[in-house]
Amino acid sequence: MPGDLVIRDGSVVRIEGREVARLKAVSKRGEKLVPGPVGRIPGHCYYLGTAHADGFDSRYADVGFVCQDRIVGTGDSVL
């Protein structure tokens, strides 16, 4: 949520002290993954995550915090 504190402790990403994800150095295809932002989540922005260990979400810089005007819906598992 906006205002929550995101920190990294090695490969562990924590929000308000609770572990929410673990970082990987490279993707399954061997592409380098750059860690995402840390600090207070800006107003009207969110940390978007997935429970999947190989998920591509806010834990990585290419996604980062996602601001409200960029969110158009939610996803549901198909499988």
C-alpha cells in the first residue's frame, strides 16, 4: 500500500518487515534481473506481486512500483 516500507535483505524482499518475495539473479531464459525499488511506496502507487517464485513483478526494476493510473484490472489463474 502507499506509504509502506519496502526493504531488501540479501535476496529477500520485505514490506513492513514481512517477507513477500525472493529475488533471482537471472530469469529462466538466462536474462539478468535487476532488483526493483526500495523505500516508501509513493502515494497512489503499489507494490504488485505474485506468489509464483518465477513471477515478474515489482521485485524487479523493469516493473517497479505501479501507480494507480497504470492499473486496469486484476488477473486470475487459468490453470
